[in-house]
Amino acid sequence: MLGVGIIKGLAETGRNFIGSYFDRDRLVTVEYPEQRVPLRENFRQFPFLVHDGQDAAIGLRCVACQICEKECPPQCIYIEKSKDKKPDHLGKPQFFPAVFNIDISVCMSCQICVEVCPFDAIKMDQDFELSTADRFGGLLLGKTQLARPNTHFQRIHPREAAEIDTRRADERQKAEAKAKADAEAKAKAAAAAAAGTAAATTTAAVDAAKPVGARPAPTTVPGPASARALPGAGAGTVPAAPSEPGGQV
Amino acid sequence: MLTLDADGKQGGGGGVDRRFEVLPAGVESNGEGGSLLEISMGPQHPSTHGVFRMDVVLDGETVVRLKPVFGYLHRNHEKIAENASYLAAMPYTDRLDYFCSLTNNWAYALAVEKLAGLQVPERAEFLRVITAELTRLQNHVCLAGFLMQDMGASGTPLMYGFREREKILDLFESLTGARMMCNYMRFGGCRTDAPPGWLEEARGVVDRFPRFLDEFENLLSGNEIMMARTQGVGVLTRELAVSASVTGPVLRACGVDYDLRKVDGYGIYPRFHFRVPLGDHGDTYDRYMIRILEMRESLAILRQALDQIPEGPVIDPKAKLRGFRPKPGEAYGRIEAPKGELGFYLISDGTANPYRYRVRPPSLINLTVLEDLCLGHNVADTVTILGSIDIVLGEVDR
């Protein structure tokens, strides 16, 4: 009979309409700004730079090797290598990015920069509410905007972060053990070679076993006013120096 | 709207009313000396599924000539890939047919693996099959929804389809990190293993899907309006389909038994039991029905794959991400994408980027028969015929 198919179809829409009040399977949407679906752990949006500790200027893992810049398919990363070096988490002196820009209006969230990074320095963020009225400046993120602490990474990607943290801790332990062994060997050799210069060897041993993460003295001092400020502190975190009135303009 | 002269050029205006001297074979004019009208459908026409234009010449309501015009979404995909590393082309393949990024990834990965002689571990093969079949499900379900939308069934079937697609996209998101631009496959395997609980979640989606399919069929397959609009409309003959190298569900709807999963048996498809549904009439209704039946077969493959998936690594340890330089040679990797045969042809000259990179897009090649399907039908039918061919302009234009 003509029309049976249509009536069957209408029954189906009725079932779906009523079912949407009871069955989660029939209504998958939420009222977005008020209600939110929890983000999946693997969800990725744009890259950010991981730093250890609280200070991005000290703890940034990036060593400005520029692999991500080369591999980025849409070429949205721009890096300038620093002139001087700072020690990484193993105490080895490494370059750091003087400039690290990502144009997120060009970035296509492909995650290739993350995959090719040998230092676990760049990871994908999950922040997706990024609309801005400033089309060019607002979407070109610099080093300070990109840097996020490791705690942030641990929060958004707990599984991956735990794995990386263990690996880095192991590396660090090994490096420390090696440094210690080296220093001891050196000290022994020095002691055997010249027993008279004991004072000098102790300093050498102390130097070699210097705690990791310690920064060398700043190589360039721009002016007397900032000499007191933390070396390399970001523009937004320059502390006022209360002991030196008139030093800050 | 323009009047035309006999050569099909635009008439000089001034009310010059000429008509085509010659109509294509098999098309009869039903107007008694009426004028022909050229209409440009698109590129912003909502029925064209993107930026696609049909230059239609009408005699009354009847289509007497139809010229597909495309290229509005041309993004230089092949040339970009030839100037980028092998790996860097992978995220661009997501953007070809943006409904089915995972099958695009697979086709490209397959071509590069052939070129470089990489072995794919067992678990990665299973993950590939699972993601590819899920992609097929969500592509077909959207296609059916859009087809109904084109016919004027505004919203309801499409939204039901999108609701199911949502669940599959959630699976993709939790596996690959993105809902549509997955960028998941790598040369020699997959990027990551499935997160804990993912396979169970996928199984839940697969188990609940047949209920939706039954309901969807209740809603549409027997619907008289839909049958009147689609049966006998846009008949594609077997001979034409084969000679125009049409592939995929459009080809199988005319009864040609050609499914690369069976013919090529790429990946681990020979291990699974599934049937290849075939149509008989080659009309729009058959093309719709083939998709519904294929979804049921996809579900069968998914159930087997989810049962049998082994533990193990997901990527060939020999495969490297950076500095990937395959030996000089050429390779053609093809898979049965939801829209048809998707192939990547690569020539390597031993450097870090391909010397030649060519995509064989199923949408574009299936689109070449559009005029033959539409001639003699009404304007409104061109919209449903186009919808049933299932094109995505990202892939047509590249």
C-alpha cells in the first residue's frame, strides 16, 4: 500500500525523538559553553614548549636544534639559535632558542614537530579556545607565550608525561653517576700525580660534580639596572628591585 | 541565465533566441521550439557538496548538456608533496578527502612501503583495517544523509547520520588526537598504539551500530517518496562504468564485481570473511542501497578484526621518521577507499622528496560520468545524482 514506507519512517522519527530524552545513544550533543565533554588524552591542538621547573627562561627543554623547523610541513615554525649556551637537565651546555615563533594561523596541528623532537621539548597543547581579534599578532606566538611548565604537560597527557619523566630521570641519574665517577677518577689521578696540590684537585672535583641545572654567570650584562634582575628572566617576570630605588625606570 | 547561440557560446543578449541545433544522442527535446537555457549551478550552490560548478543547459526542465567545472579548491597538493619530505606529505593527504583521512593515510603509506620495502607489524595491520572500516562506516552514513538532504529531506536523516558519525569521530579523536585530520599512519605501521580501553570502546560502537542501520533503513529504504525520486534515475550502464574506469560503490551498483579488498587483497583483508554487495540497475537507489549493504559488511569485518587483534609493536623498527630516503624506483599503492580506488603513484630518485607524486582520486574519476547520468533528467535529479556519486571536492581538485 502506498504510504506505508512513509508511516514507518515517521514512527522511526518518533522513536528517536522520544528516545532522545532517555537514551544517551540517541542524543550525543551537549550545550557547549555551559556543558563540556571531557577532552580525550590524545586530543591535540597546537604545539607548546615544555619547560622544567617554574622559570621558563631557565628550564626550557628546547636546544634550538631546528629539526622541527625543517620538518614542519607548512613551515610555521621560526627559530633563532642563541649565541651563548646554558646547561640542560644533564648539565651539558646547550644552545637555547633566542627566538621561537609559531604562527598558529598556519599550523595544521599535524604533530610532526612533536614526533621528530629528540628532546621532548615540544608537545601538543589542548587549549582550543584561541579566537582573537588580532589576526596577525594575536596568532603569532612567541617563546614566552609558547612556554608551559611540565606540570601542564603532566596534567593534559598524564600517560605520555609519566613515561617521559621516568626516562629523563633515568638519564639524569646516569649522567650524575657518570659525572661523579669521572670526578672521582680525576681526583684520584690528580692525587696520585701530584700529592702536593691537594687544594687544587678538590676544586676541580667540585666543579665537575656541580649540581645540574645551575646556570653559569650571565655573559652579557645589558646595564647596571638589570644586573640585579634574574638573568634571562622573561619580559613579564622582571621583578622590581626594592633595594635599589631609582634603578627601575 | 543566458541565451545561447548554436555553438554553445553566450548569445549577444538583445533577446536573441537561438537553440542548439544538435542535441546529444538519446536526448529528446520536449520543447516545441522553446529556447535553451544555460544555468550555472554552483560554485556556491549548496547541493554541489563544496565548490563545484555544473554548467547545465536546459530545455525546459530537462538537462540536455552538462559540463562539470572544478578546480575551485585546487591547492597544489601534488607539487607541495614533491617539494616536501615523504613524511611531510602525510598530513596533507588528510586533506584530500577530508571525510576519510585514515584511508588516505593508508593509501599513501602503502605506496611508500612498497617503494621502500617496509614490513608492517601485525597489530598495525589490524589497527589499519579497524580504522579504515570505521572510516567507511562514517563516510557512507554521511553520504546517505547528504543524499536525503539533496532530495529535500531536510535535516532528519542527515542528523541521524551525523549522530552516529560523532561516535566514530570520538573514537578517532581518542586514538589519533584529531577527529578529521587524523594523520595516523606512518611508513611501516601506525603512529601510536590504541590507548587502554579503546578497543572495547570501538567494540561498543560497532555493537550498537546495527540498531542504527535498521532504523535508518526503516526510515528510508522503503520510503515511497525516496523510491520515486531515485529508482530509474541516473542509470549508469556496466559498459560505460567500466570504460570510464569508475570504481567503488558507484561501479558495484551497476553489478560489476570489483572490490580491491578482494581483488588486491592488500593489508590483511584476505583473512576476513565478508561479501561484496552488488547492485543490478545502476540507478541512484542502487547506489544508495550498496552503501547500506557495505556498511553491514564493514561491521562484519570490524567484529572479526576486533576479535583477532594481537598484541605487539605497531611500527616497523627499521622505519625512520627523519632522513627517509627510499631507493630509486617507482611504486603504485592503491586501496579501496570508501569512494573507490584511491591510488598514490610515487617515483623516487633517491633523494628525500619524491620525484613524482601523483594521486588517483576516486571522486574525480567517478565524476566524469556525471553528464551521462544526468542527460534527459530533470534539474532536480542532477542534484541527487551528484549526491549519489559521492564526491568530496578536496579530493577532486587537490
